[in-house]
Amino acid sequence: MKTVEYKPIGTIHSPHKDLHGMPIQPVGAKGVKGQIELENEYVEGLKDLDGFSHIILIYHLHMCNGHSLRVKPFLDNVKRGIFATRAPKRPNPIGMSVVCLEKVEGNIIHISNVDILDGTPLLDIKPYIPHFDTCEDEDVCIGWFDDKKQEAKNKKSDKRFVD
């Protein structure tokens, strides 16, 4: 299989300096402020972004080493297939979060609801568009997570995925 390489377009800054104790999803990071420092060569691509209230960040989980095909996710004590979780120990350590866009100032993007480790390399930004990004008109099943969703707001990460 061909190797795919990506070059970060910027760096995500947050108050989360340690993996242990971080929120596990943006739902648990309400009000947590952060910034994206975009590389200057990409600033022109920010035109019109300030018209959106939320953005999707796609980033490299730079503190993950190796992967596991079965993991015990933060909200469960049962081993699950990695692709049925949002656990970080993935074959390609890519994370994504929907965050609030506060404002854009030059190459700095101010965001909130940040559940991302400080210094995380940013791969891409996409506008969050409910018309495209939700499945409200369809029957949605969320598998094993259905009886865990209420716990997500208060659950913090631990060291289970740190080598």
C-alpha cells in the first residue's frame, strides 16, 4: 500500500498540557478556550471562515505511539474494536473535534470547547454545516455508546492509551 504523508497547517494551543485529566470530547470541554496558530502560508484560506459559528478540526494525535485494534474506550470497561470507538490508539492517529469559532485575527483562530492537547499539529479545518454533518432525518444507532452518552460530559482521560 502507498504511504500517505501530511504536512501540518498549524498548531492547536490549549490549556491541556497533560493527556491525563483532559476532556475526552468537546461536550466535556464547554467554555475551554484555545487558539490555532496557522502557518502564514495558509492565512488566505481563512477568508469567509468567520461567518461560521463552529468548525471541524482534523489533527494528528502526536502523543500516540502504535495502535491497538481492540481497546477499552474511556467510557467503557469492555474491549471494543478500535473503529467502533473514538479512542486515540488508531492505525492512523487522526483526531477530529467540532469546536466553536470565536474569531479570526490574522493567522490566529480563537476557539472554544477545546478537548485537544496543547501543541497538537493541525491537519485541516472544515466548516461545520448541520445540513451536511448531521443525520437528523434518519434513524441513527450509536451502538454500545447509547447507554454511556450521559457520562461523556464529565469523563476525563486517564493514562490507558499512554505508553
